[in-house]
Amino acid sequence: MKKIIILLLLGLSWQPCVDAQSENTINVEQIVTKANHMALYQGADSKGHVHMTITGKNGITRVREFSILRRNIGNQDRDQMYYTLFKRPADVRKMAFMVHKHAALTKDDDRWLYLPGLDLVKRIAASDKRTSFVGSDFLYEDISGRSPDDDIHELIETTQAHYVIKNTPKQPDSVEFMYYIAYIDKHNFMPMKMEFFKPQDRLYRRIDVVQVDGVHAEFNGHSIVYPTVTVSVAKDLENGSTTKMVFSNVAYNQGVSPRIFSERYLRRPPREAM
């Protein structure tokens, strides 16, 4: 489900919350569509600061801090643009990551990584989207999202709190997992947990939303509250590492300019990201 992550990641259209429908009337595709919206498309744009703590199996921790900007293209929950600027530690300072996300399955997302030490802009191949994001337990695809059209969705359980969805890739050779299970909050349709499985139903990776807060914003002169993921944790159950992301200073509908999302601003970070 496309960013059913980051940001599980950012939780970052224009209604603050989708009321739960009757369990007898809602179908799995409607659940997936609403969840995809809540995880990725709230507001016309958004910005925020991320503090990432990576903890290895040995207990040693590493920290990453970065700003992230997001802008929707249109209001149909389709294409988007992301810009991420790293601020610390020193070895990644001024490194920038940019995504032009394309909803059409016939067109791969465009991803760029700027390495300031080499003054090099690197294109990230579509085949690399399932690799680690700057050494963390989140993947590049977690940051920019996975399209709902990539998977076959099945409602396997309805609990008191969640819709439980099994998602099986239509092109299994393109990913390392066999399927993943998403737990969708029945009240606001926010994805709250994702579990990834390899063959023999072996759970190897999990992402949990730890905290959701309401962020106040304005849209067309009206005050809106957007449910927003502010703490999420990814765990690699094979190597024992964990990554925690804490979001702060999240803001919506800031008029983020489309000009920011160009190769020019990978080398020259825009004021909005600084």
C-alpha cells in the first residue's frame, strides 16, 4: 500500500479523519484506499522534522536527523513528490533524497540521492527500492510508498479495533517477501502495524505505529485536525536491529513550491528544508 508506510512514516484529501463505515457495507478495496490516503495523502502538502535512532543487535545506536517535505500532485491520491534533507550526523549532513512518485504501474518512481562529499547526484534504480534507507530498518519504498495496485488484498479478519488485510504481491519476483499483513484502525483507517512474511509464513520484518497525534491546520479558511503518525518503529527480526522514527514540527498545507523538487535543489537545499 503506497506509503502505507513512512511514513507509516509521516502519516502526512482534505478531511481530517474518515469515519468508520458499517462492517457489513465496506469492502477490502475501500479499506485499502482509505488507509493509503491516511498514511500518505492528508493535506495538499506537508513538512516535518524526523529524529531517527538505529539500534543494532549489539545495542550500539546511530542517529539520523532530517527534514522531509511532501507535495501532492492533484487531489486524487495519485502522484506525489518528496524531498528529504539530512542534517546530522556530520557524515550525512546536506545529503538529500528526492522522489517523484508515479501512481501508474507502467512508470517506475524516480528517485535521486545527492552525496555532498562527492558532489554527486545518483539515480536510485527501481530495483533498489527494497533496500535499506540510509542504513536503517526502513526501506526506500517505505519512504515513498508502495502502490495498492502492486498487491492483491484480502480481508482476513475484523477485530474490535482493526481491519486485518493480507496483501500478496502480483509480481512476487520483484520483492523479497511473500505477503504482508496490515492492521488498519477501524475508526480513522490509519495503518497501525505491518508484518512482512517470507516462505513458510516466516515473519521477518515488522513496522509498528507507536503514537498518533492530531495536528491542527488550515484549509480554505477552515480549521482541520489531521491524525498524524508521530512515532513509528521498524524491526528486522532476522538481524535483530531496530529503527525508531520520531516526527516533530509537522505542518500541513504550507504551500510547498513544486520548484523545490528538482535536481537543482539537491545541491542547493531550499529554505523550506533548512
